[in-house]
Amino acid sequence: MADRKRVNFEQEHRELQELLPWYANGTLEGPEREAVERHLKACAACRYELEELRGLQAAVSVSPDTEAERSAEIEAALRRTLARIGAGESRIEEPKPPKRGRRSLWERLFLPRPAFALPVLALIFLGLGVVLGVQLALRAPVIGDLPEPGERAAPLTERYFAYPRQILGEGTLTLRVGERPLLEEAFTLERIEDGTLLLTSNIRALQSGDLTAAQRLKLTPALRPLSYSLQGPLVYGGSRADASLTREEAILTICCTLTEAGQQIQRRLIPLPPSEEPVLYDFSVLSHFEVLYRVIAERLRQGASWEELRFVALTPQALRAEPLVIERAEPAALLSDGSRIEVMRYTLRFGPEGNPFRAELYALETEGVLLAVNLPVQPRLPSSAANFAFRSDLYPNGLRLAAETGE
């Protein structure tokens, strides 16, 4: 019975997915429109595809008074559309070709009347060609609103052209709550062609392999965050978390909750204090602790002491910024297959003294490798057991805290 329901849902999904462009341009009516609206409430993949279609439609549906306004509006809309598409690297289902006898995607999205096909298509390709040509010629930002040199035309081209990759680190982190393994995250940190750093990872639930998420964090060579996105049915009910940073501020966004009134986007602009270094972490992404450890290790290598390190921690999931300090740095030990591994433990405190969130980083200092992260039981965690993440690619049989066994 369950298999039959799944087959019926997938068949309905394919049929209603083809109606999304008609729904996006407002020409779908009657029972078909009602069926699409019911399906959107239950299908995160179609909600995201609808957002992409509306962004693409907005990129060319402008009527400015002057050529300068036309170029500016098309450019801004195109940046937003490409940012949406670039943030959602993983899609639940690839688009299906249109059924025989039905209009193509372009026709359904933009051309409810065939008589307007040639002039509108000419405007589309002329407008996009002018924008892309000017952007590539001037090397101005194409995606996002980030003025850093690394955020130039590279995000547009890196998806289509191969560049030499310099891998700085990669591995797999497994999250265990109590004795139960729950999540696995495979991550890669690399230096890309413009000199910036890129952390990408794929997360999956071990108990349900179809629940996944993909994240993308771009950083300066000094490990300062530039942009971030996380999306997938595993996190936020299928919504997407985004962040973009400049020297002065950060914009955190959760997009998009579908309500009867339409899409709801939560956004917060956070001024960045010049005296504190910004770092970014998401409760759902274990590899952010890998980056955080690299930041700490690099600052210590430069001569700073752990007592004086001060950060502002940005949490897109909670649309929040809070202070981050190192409370303690001390020798500790991990156990694997009866072997004892001497490590350094950094106890981090996020937030104010009255309501803190604490995390312990266990690092093999001689190798500069983060081996484990422990989140003890505390008021700000919903779990009644500690959350423990470890490098399962290095220790497939697991790691444990020596304190757990009394050794």
C-alpha cells in the first residue's frame, strides 16, 4: 500500500511539475490551479522550482523608462535569479521534457499568446546578453551584493568551466546522539580560481537516506565568510538559509515559507563590529566547526593567545549574531579501538553568560586536524544526550571521549 501511494505521488508530482510555469505566469485556472496549490504545500522541490521560475520571469518582465534603468533592473533581477539557482545545487528531481503537443518552458512562462513570441524572446536574449557582456567586461559582481574582489564573475562561470582545484581539506563527519548515529556529512574545503576558499558539503540522515541537504560557504583567504547557503528536505522543512557579508554588515535570510498569503521571507541585517572577527556556523552543519578550528589555529599561529580571541558568531538558522569566546584550552584525550589519542580541547562559549551555548573542539595539534566536536547536554540543545561528531573517514570504528570511560 505504501509503494502504491508513493507511485501515485510521484506520478502526480511529474504531472503538476509541468504546470508550474503556467501557475507562475498567472494563467492557470480552475481545478488545475487548485491541484498545484495543494501539491505545493506538500512538495519542497516544487516550491523551490516555482521560486526559480518566478525569479527568471522577473529578470525580463521590466518596463523602465530609460535604457539605463532597463539595464539596472535587468541586472539586479538576473543577480537574484542566478543566486537562487546557484544556492540550490541539489534538486530532488531533474526537470522532465515537456509532453508532446504542449508548449515549451519559455512559452509557458513568458508567452501565453504565441503572437508575442518573437519580440519577447528577442528582448530576453538581448537584455541578458547586454547584462552578461557588460558584467564580464567590467568584472563587476554578477551574483550577490558582495564587493570583495573574489565575488566577481567567477560564480557565473565556475559552474560551466573546469579550473584546477587545490584541496585544502576533506573528510566525513558523523554525528552521534548518545549511542545512536544520526547524520553523516562529507565536506571539501578548496581554494578556487579567484583565490577565495569554498567549503561544500552534502549531509544525509543515516536513518532515512532520502533526507539530505547541501551547503556552500565561501570565504576569503583569511577565512572570513563571504556568502553561505544551505538547502534540502533534511533542514528547515525544505526552506533555505542564506547569508551574505560585507566589511560592515551581514544579511541573514531564511527563504521561503509558503502560506495562504504567499511566500514569507525572514531577513535580518546585522552590523558587524570592527573589533570582533565574524565567523559563521549553522547548527545543522558539522563542517562549520572545521572552519572555526582553522580560524582559531591560524590566529594562534600568528601569535595571538586563546584568551584574547574575540569573535561575533553569525547563525543563519536563528537569524542571530552573538559573541563567541574560548573559555578554556587544555590537553585531553580521545579513545579509538583501545588506543589513546592525545589532543587539545577548546571549550567555546556562544552567547551571553546567562544563556550560553557551549561546544568542545578536540584537535590533533601536531597535524592541525579537528578530530571531534562535543556538544554537552545544555539548555539550548533540545536533546537529553550529548551530541558528538567525529571524523569517521579517519576513525571508521568511532571515537570516544576518554572522560566517558573514566580513563
